[in-house]
Amino acid sequence: MTANDQAPPPPPVRPAFDAVTWKEIAHLLSNLPVTLIGFVYTAFMVATAGGLSVTAVGLPLLVCGLYGARLLGRFERIRARALLGVRVAEPTPLPGPRRAGGFFAWLWAGMKDPVGWRTVLYELVRLPWGVLTFTVTLTGLFVLWPVLPYLVRGMANVDRVMVRGLLSPSDELERRIAELESDRVVVVDTAAADLRRIERDLHDGAQARLVALAMGLGLAKEKLLEDPEGAAAMVDEAHGEVKLALQELRDLARGIHPAVLTDR
């Protein structure tokens, strides 16, 4: 057997532009129109709200504009997830005026929203980058195609860094708040289920025994003078019912979720 016979087989034939590269190209080409829309909205919002900040509508308009910037950031995260494979957690939603504790509390929370302001910064700095990536990618498809995959990968990695750095939740505290909100929903649902079970058990068990006990004591009271022995027997039976009712109440207390007691 010769050395040529022992040589490994050649690598399989693959396209120069794989699916990941084509997705990155689509993302870079869509940067310009998407970024242009975001830049126009952000610049108009900041200029309008800044000009009206001396009036009563300026600050609420700014907060509403930051809410809109959050929606733009959400769209950019969806686009990055679909075309770049970047999965960024959604930031914690801002509470409305009722949950925030009033209009002014909602206004203050919206004005200092870090997610909204970082999205504004993202949209403002993306315009020159969008022009650059669109121009280089479109030109490379015609005259730079041998090195285009390397250029595309480098520019797409810059986009990935921007998305993770400016469109991710603010910090570990915000992510922890989101987790606690999710856990709170689970605890509230569990507590509600416990309350429904306790109401059902009280109605079917302890409550029925207590009603029977009250009726038995009433009959014993009526027979106390006429039939003392019968009345004593009925009192003994009522005593047994009291023990059973107390045992059922203790069993119910052991099964109550701690959140039910906390809510009380």
C-alpha cells in the first residue's frame, strides 16, 4: 500500500456562503432601513420632548417616547435573534400609573428608565454604522465576494456586541427582579388554590360537623330536665364531634401555604 492510499479523503464540498453567513448578510443589509427609521424616531422624540420640557406636556411626552424606544429595542432583539442567533432576555416592563403608585411616580420611573435611554443611545449611534455595513455588504456581493464572508462575520460580531451591550436588561438586579416577579405569580396562584381548597374542606367537613354539633347541643339543652341521661349522652356525642372538628381544623392549618398566612 502506497502513501497515497493511506492519505485521508479530501474534505466535503461546501458552499462558500453557508446559512449562517447569508443570515448575517441579510441582517447587515437590513441595518440601513431599520436604523434609519429608529434614528428618525429617536431624534424627533428627543428634540420634541426637549423643546416642550418647559411646558406641562414635555415630560409626559418624553416618557411616552421612551416607551416607544423600548418597542424599537424589542424589535431589534427579535431581529438579532432571528438573523444573528443572539438571545437577549427581555427587560422588566415598566409599571403603569396605577401600579407605580400614581402619575408622578410613573413619570419619575419612566424618566430614569435605563433600558429606554440605552435604546435611544443604540438608535442614535447605529445610523453611521448602518450606512457602513449596508455599503460594504452590498459592494462586497459584487466585487469583494472572495473575502466577503470574513467581512460579514466581523461586522456581524460588532452587531452582536452592540445588541448585548445596549439592548440587554440593565444588570443582574433587574434580571433578579424579573425572576422574583415570575416566582410571585406562582406563589399567588398556589395561595389562591389553597384558599379554594380550605373553603371547600371547611364547607364539606368542619363546617358540617359544627352545624351538627350546634343542633345536638340544642336538643340536649331541651332534654336536660326531661331526660338527663339522654341529654348527657348527647353531650358526650357532641364532645366527640368537637374533637373531630378540631382535628380537621388542625389538618387544614398544616396544609395552608405560607403565602396564605402572609397575605393575611
